[in-house]
Amino acid sequence: MMSEAKVTREAVIQDVIDIFIETLGFLDEDEKASVNENTHIINDFNVVDIDSMAFGIALVEHFSVKPDLEEWGRAARIGEVADLFIKHMNKKP
């Protein structure tokens, strides 16, 4: 049986993956299937600044939290982004 925290993290990772794929809009089916928590947001698909900004905005809108820029700079992979949002969601009153 999985712990509740694990399920929550997996759900957030899946949301981040879904938003990443939707925001980019140019991935083919094989590329979409390859996106996982270890996917590097910029390097793995040659994501340009405007797409990464749109991804960030979509995440902020979806999760209703806004990490600061310094934290964003340290989150390079899907799993790191999910963990960043989990951390901020847990701080919400």
C-alpha cells in the first residue's frame, strides 16, 4: 500500500507532466510518452524561453502558488518542479 504523501507527489508529478506537454504543444506521441519526473525542462526538448515562461505561468495558475525566481532556477527537472510546488502548497494556510 502506498503512503498518502507518495500518491500526492505522483499526482502532482502527473499534473506537471500534463501541463508541460500541453504548454509545449509540439511534442509527438513518442516524445509525450517519454516525459517523466526526470525529464529536463529545457534541455530534453530544446525548450525556448517563451515556452518555459508559459509553462511556469500555467503551473502557477493550476496550483495557485508562486515560487520565487531563485527557487525556480534550481528546479530543472519535472520532479524538481513538482517538489517545489508541493513545498509551496504545504505552506498555504
